Amino acid sequence: MKSFALNRRRFLTSVGIAASTVPFAGCDALDGFLSGGSPVRDVLATANSLTYRVQRMLIDADKLAPEFSSSEIRQGQRPNGSTDPNDEAYLAHRTDNFASYRLQVQGLVEKPLSYSLAELQNMPSRTQITRHDCVEGWSCIAKWSGLQLSQLLDEAKVKPEARFVVFHCFDSMNAGLAGNVGYYESIDLVDARHPQTILAYGCNDQPLQIANGAPLRVRIERQLGYKMAKYIRSIELVSTLSPFGKGKGGFWEDYGYDWYGGI
């Protein structure tokens, strides 16, 4: 019997909440449907929560995303989202080639940490060739180098009440009347400790480029591209996502995307 590959899209179809009932056509196409209090938004949020729990029950926490050979890298990593942050602190780091950059690990940890980029690069590293799947419909295979996020979590000694990792970023996004909003993302501790979840500082055997998130971006290979925050300023361990943004767990999630972007 063929292996049963359960993914978020197939599961939504199987429970009858398929995209055919609503025209999912872009980042802002569903503003009316996805606004707070909308019954469509409530149904989709319930479906997302259900598929998240089912995937956690049926898929091994350490199951790896597919990895590829070097010959399958046919182009550079396609930049997406913000590609050139204008945050003053970021510009200063960029001017000195990130020599003054320090990653903060804070929140619900026994030992708050601060690392320079050089210190991170001197830690045991992992290299993986994986496919980046964008919610816009394109994909790209690239080779990523960095350190496993679990290493930092172990060193910081995560407190028992922590449930999520929040990535605070240097870049911001235009949110219409709200102006520019700082980008952030989050994952649970299962994905944070996954072997392929790395803080990447290299891409295709070169230092990570500005357009792709230098000096540091997270790779969460079992989720869609919008979950992989770039330009990471700090990492915070928390018990709830409610204090951040609109409380949905990420910039795009605050505007209607699912928090769990599993593929």
C-alpha cells in the first residue's frame, strides 16, 4: 500500500472545507471574509487548528522534509517579501558587515543569551538542500547552512511553561492605514526542535545575501515560506502569542494566513 501522505491541503479537502468554496487569490483578496468576527474566518481558523492537531498526532515529530542533490539547484534562491530593511539599527549592522550584530535569546529561559554572528558561525553547523515552497505558488531548491535552533534552546534552558518561539525581525511591512508594522513570526517547540529547523547564515555556499535575510533567517523546512522569518533581531520564548501583533502568531497570520503553514 502506498504511504499515506497527509498534508494540510488534502486534509482540508477531506473534511469538506476546500478552497473551492472561497476564491483564495492573493494576500489581500479576502480582507472582507477574513476580518475579525467573520464567520468564514472563524471556520477557517477552526479547520487550521484541527489539521494542526491531526498532523501532530500522525506525523513523527522528527520526520524530515525531502532533501535534494546539488545538481538539482538550478537557480539562486528567489528573494521574496521585504528585501532591503531600512531599520536604523539594521543599517548600522549592514555598514560594518554585521560585526556588531548580536542575536538575543530571551523570554522564558533560565539563561538569556547573546551571540555575535561570528560566534554563531563557529557553532556546530548543519547543511541541507531543500525546497522552498511559497504560498504564491512557486518553489525553489537551495542549499542552506546554519546552526540548529535546538542548540540555542538547549543552551538557554527553556522553562517548562514555554510553548512557542517568536522571531522578532529588523524588517517591517506596509499594513495600509496602520503604517509600517514590524515583521514577526512564531512556531511551536516541536518545529523549533526539528533537526532541519536551522538559523541559516549561508545559502548556496555563499554568505546569506541581504535580499534573502542576512545576517540570519530561520529555515523551517516542513512549513510554507512565509513562516521562515528573515533579518532576525531576537528570539523570544513565550507561553502565549496574544501579546504580539494581533495575537495570531505572525505578521501574515494577523492578516488572514494560517498560523500553521504545514506542507
